[in-house]
Amino acid sequence: MEKKHIFDKPENVKRLLWIFYAICAGLFLIDAVFHRHVIHAWENLFGFYSVFGFVACVVLVLVAKEMRKVLMRKDNYYDDDR
């Protein structure tokens, strides 16, 4: 008998995603009441760090996809062709 894991059930995955969404929304809303000592004026914009983090993550993924084309080796790189 195969061992069952907690994330094998789709409803558990959906529940976890809703928890993550709630945490993200909560952190975004906390930005309205939390006072920060900022250096640059754009850091005072509502949700700046949330948007900045999201955009930075998307940029990292896109850059990594392009780097993969340059750095990836062929599938038979370690095969002996002698």
C-alpha cells in the first residue's frame, strides 16, 4: 500500500493556496498602517514593497529562463562517445 501524503488531495492544495493568498493580502493591507522610515519618496507609495517584490520575482524567472538557453548542456554531455 502506497503512503498517502497531505498534498495528494486537491482540496488540501486549494486550502493551502487560500492560506497563502490571505497572508499576502494581510501583508499588503498592513502596509497602510505600518510606518516606515524611508529614504526615497517612491517607498511611501501604498504597496510599493509588495509590487516591487512581485516584479523582481517575475524578472528573476524570466532572466533564469534566458540563462538556461546559454548555460544548458546537451542531454548526452556525460556519455562516452569513444
